[in-house]
Amino acid sequence: MKRRSFIKSAGTISLGIPFLNSCSSLPAFQQEDFSIKTGPVSINTWNFQEAGKTAGATLIQGGTALDAVQRGVMVEEANLDNTTVGNGGAPDREGEVTLDACIMAPNGNCGSVAYLKNIEHPVLVARKVMEETPHVMLVGEGAYNFAIQNGFKPKNLLTEKSEKEWKKWLKEKDYKPIINIENHDTIGMLAIDQTGDIAGACTTSGLAYKMQGRVGDSPIIGSGLFLDNEVGGAVATGMGEEILKNVSSFLVVELMRQGKSPQESCELAIKRIIKNNSKYKDFQVALLAVNKKGEVGSYCIHPGFTYVVNRAGENRNIKSESYL
């Protein structure tokens, strides 16, 4: 059955998570000029270079924005060196890897899964939910059963590396924010294809050593991801609880609808978070957006957030402006 059209406490973070290998070798930072751009473009949170290249190649070959974002984020879901997305992700306090993801199409349809275990590519399951059910979101055992019924194969996602780090953490069970280390907890991606259509995807294994059952912003349409094909799209990364409280991706898109640039919109949405929480210096949130013209903007609380822009098949790692 084809689905109907979809009408439109801050957590703490743990010590001991290594820098992601896919993010650690940063090329020289470049500046986005925010001028009007034409042609296909993909943007993604953090310095996930291979994800950007994969999405960009899909767009150059005439692929849809929806296929581009799906293929792009799947790169990180399969990357064992990335301990915050997909296979090899850091587990919760009980030692279980649980995954969250969502995807959104140009026509406003969307699909999402949360607290999904033992399935390597949650974004594929989210797309199945979008395209083959009347629902938007499936969680936990229901999401897993749906995946198995649709041919996905179960897989142990707790790698030897992640298990070793978890057992090390168990000795002290210490929770302290380390800005821009554990907060590499999401890859969010947006793309505009050759027809001008916009799509987005977001996927994560969430905060390391989170409480069992915890779900952040990443699979929540309007928080971790939102888009309107007439306006633009936005994705978020960082402390999911704060993003959820402010419905930040939706807010960015609505500000762009009012005529503000992606940069202005991201800045205003971050300042909304800061206004609503006096402890904003203790956590990181970053927002990334693109409008229908192809203009890109980003803003974050703390320095250190970067994002990748792929135009004409070429990646650029760009340092975001920040409040602090």
C-alpha cells in the first residue's frame, strides 16, 4: 500500500569517545560566499567527505535529490570508523546499539525509524516506511519487524572497538560534555537535483552511553530535518534535546519562507535556543540550511562545527560561524 501524502532535558554526554576518523583529517577551511548558486548541490553536517562525494556523484549523473541524500548518508552508516552513525556506533548504557533515521522527499512525504536495533542502514528502512506504509514513523521492535519483513538482514552492530570503549566507560560512568567530540552524533544531508527538487536525510546512533530508550532529534521531522520544496531545507546536529525543544529545523525553514537568507535563519534559530537555555555554554547545537536558490548558511553555538558543500562534484569543507 502506497502511503498517503504527508501534509505539512538537556541530555549529558560521555567521555572517552575518539574523534571520528572520517572527520579528523580536515582539509584547509574554505568560506562559502552565500551568493546565489545554480545547478545541483549537496550539503552535509561535519567533514564527512565520502558522503558528500557520493551524493554529488549521484546528482551529476542525473539522479534525484532523494537518491542522493540516501546514498550519501549510507556511506557513514556503513563506516566502522564512525562511532556515532550506523554500524559500529557507540552503544547505550546497556551495551546495545540503537539507531535513528529519517528521510524526506520533495513532495513532503517522509519516513522515520527510531530505537532500531541490528539493522545496518536505518535510512533505507525509513524510506520503506515513507513509500510503502500509510505511516511516518516506526520504532523499536515494530521498526525491526518491518525491516525483516521487507528483506533486511539482521546484523550485530556492536563492533569490538565500540564494545571495548563501552566497557572502559562502565568503570567510571562519567558524563561530561566535550564540545565537538561526542556531538558528532549525526549526519544530516540536503540536496538539490537538476530539476530543482530538494530532499533530505538524517541518521545517527545518538549520544554515546545514552539512557536505554533515549531518542534525540535526528528521526523527528521538524527537529533533525525539515524541508519545503518551495522554500528550502534545514538539518541539525548536536544536543538533540535542545533541538527538539525548539523544533529548530522547522523554524529555519519558516524563517526562510519569510524571506530571510539561510544564514540569517540559522543564526536566529540558534539564538532562540540560547535565549531559552541559560546553560547554552555547556552544549553544542549546529544548524545547516539551503534555500531554493542554492544559497547555503550555517550557524552554531560553539566554534568547531564544519560542513561539506558539494557543487559540480567538488567537495569543500567549510567552517561555520558561531555565537561564541
